[in-house]
Amino acid sequence: MTNRVPLGQLAKVFLRLGTTAFGGPAAHIAIMDVDIVQRRRWLTREEFLDYLGAVNLIPGPNSTELAIHIGFARAGWPGLLVAGSCFILPAAFIVGLIAWAYARYGTLPAVLGVLDGVKPVVIAIVAQALWQLGRTAIKSTWLAVVSVLAIAAVAGGVHELLVLLTAGFVCALPTLGARGTAATALVATLTSTPHAMTLAAAATTVPFSLTTLFVVFAKIGAVLFGSGYVLLAFLRADFVDRLGWLTESQLLDSVAVGQITPGPVFTTATFVGYVLGGAPGAVVATLAIFLPAFLFVALSGPLVPRVRRSRFAGAVLDGVTVASLALMAVVTWQLARATLIGPLPIIVCAVSFVALVQYRINATWLIAAAAVVGWVSA
């Protein structure tokens, strides 16, 4: 391996990035491009783009997986662990501290005011991400049809994993000359909701256990394609609807914390884990949701060139991506209905959306401003 980077230097760089990289996955990737490619020249631009393409072919947090790829490229297997861990741990620690304060002081009116002020901005951030990702992902009429039917299926109660798998499968069939079969399968599967394929809201709360917490977050980390904001859909389906462990309000609070802190959006899991199970819950949730990313990067590296050349694999990825956005769209609508009550939250959300889309204002500044407004008005 040429240009091998000492582990200490690798750790220092990614600890700093994990502590200061605000703004979500797109911002993280841009910061890594500047720091890793332009400033340090640890990778060429072509190598960086190859790794960026690779992380889009596997589930999990894209910017974290990019950090893991960079660590492996520059320092082998130890570098893979060091770069990924150092990018994750600062954010997880910060989120853990906020979760501790939330669990201890979350009933105070001032704290509730801050969170209530931030929630409309979170809705706008997710909607803006959905808008931008949708414009890129929906590349054909066929993908548009898949996305609409996926939205209908999710809204009707079809299990999100079934929606993802079906969308990927039917989008790949046309590459084999089976467009008619794909259309029939898509409509039949995504618009039907027999009991075996649906999971309605839990009638009773399932008892909490660290084992269940680990399994649920490991599953999410292993199947979540697309933006980190799609995490919101999985959290709601599992922790609000099925298990009954979180309320809608706690769910939005967890996403708000993920937005105002640096590093991976997936450290939202740290917050959820702490709220549900204290420090042990935070550790278990964080480990579970990020573990698949390390495994996928380790396993996928040698296969990436062949997978990227496959029309079939590319079509599967397209289908899974638009289905992920469908999940995101339904949950955004559901949370907006619960949050945007009254003129002020609606105005804050609308102004934030315009500021993000039209003027490209950093989401961190909007969240900070909304938090101040919420604090003052509490």
C-alpha cells in the first residue's frame, strides 16, 4: 500500500472531523473532499469519487462509510477501524451528553420550548432533503410510478422492508426484458395489504430489553439505503408504531438532536438508546446501528467494480432508493400533521424550507435561531 498514513494522524484527522463536521452527509462529504483530497492529498479525486460511488451501493450512513473506506485505503484494516470509530465517537459522546440532560431536565418548560421551536425547522430540513434527493433519484417515468405506488403501500401499512425489496426487484426485472411482469408484480404487491404483510401500530407496549434494542438498530443499519433522513421512517415504524417505546414528540426530539450535533446523523440512535435504556442503551444502540457499515465496507470493496458495471444491480439500487424516499415522504407528512399546528410553526417551517432551497442557508444556523426563539418564548 502506497502513501500509508500513521494511525495516530488518521485518528487525529477523523476525530476533528467528527467533532466539527456539521450539516449532514452532503456537507461531510464536501468537507472530506477539501481536507482529504485537496489539502492532504491522501487520495486522488478519482479515488475519492470511486469510494463515493461505492458507498451509494450499500446500505448505511454514506459519509461514515466513506470515512471507513478512506481509513482502509490509507492504513489497511487498522485504519478502517480507526477512521470509522474516530468519526463516530465524538458525535456519539456529544449526543449522549444531550440525551442525559434531556432525560434529566426534559420536563422543564424552557427545554420544551427549545425543542418545540426546533421541530418545524426539522420538518423543513427533511422536506428539503426529500426534494433534492427525489429530483436526483427519480430518473424515469418508471421510477416515478414505483415511488408513487411505494408511497401508497407505506401509507396503507405495508411493512417497509417488503416495500424496499419489492421495489428493488421490480425495477430490476425490465433489465431482463420483463417489464410487463414487473408492472404486474409491482401493483399486486405494493397495493395489497394482507395481515401477513402489514404491521399496524402496536396495541400494547412491548417490554424494553437491550437485546431487542440491539436487534432493531442492527436491522436498521443493515437495510437503510438513501439519506440518513430515511432513518426517521424506520425509527417511527419500529419504536413508535410496533414497540411503543417512543412517542411522536420524542421521535422528533431525537431527530432535532441529530441535526444540531456534528458527525453522522445516525448518532440519533445514541439519543434514542439513552432515553430508553440509559448509558447501556446508548452504547448498545450506537454499536448496533454502525456495526453493519463496517462490515459492508469490509466486504464490498473488492466487489464494487463488478457491481457498478451491472445493469441489474444498478436497477435494484434505483428501486430501493426511490422506495426509501417513499418511506421518508410518508413519515414527513405524518410528523408535519402532528407538529405544524397553528400559524407560527407553519410560518417557521415554510420560511426555513425557502431558506434551505432558495438561499442554501446552513441548516445549523436555522436550528440555532429556532432554538433561541423557542427558549425566549417558553
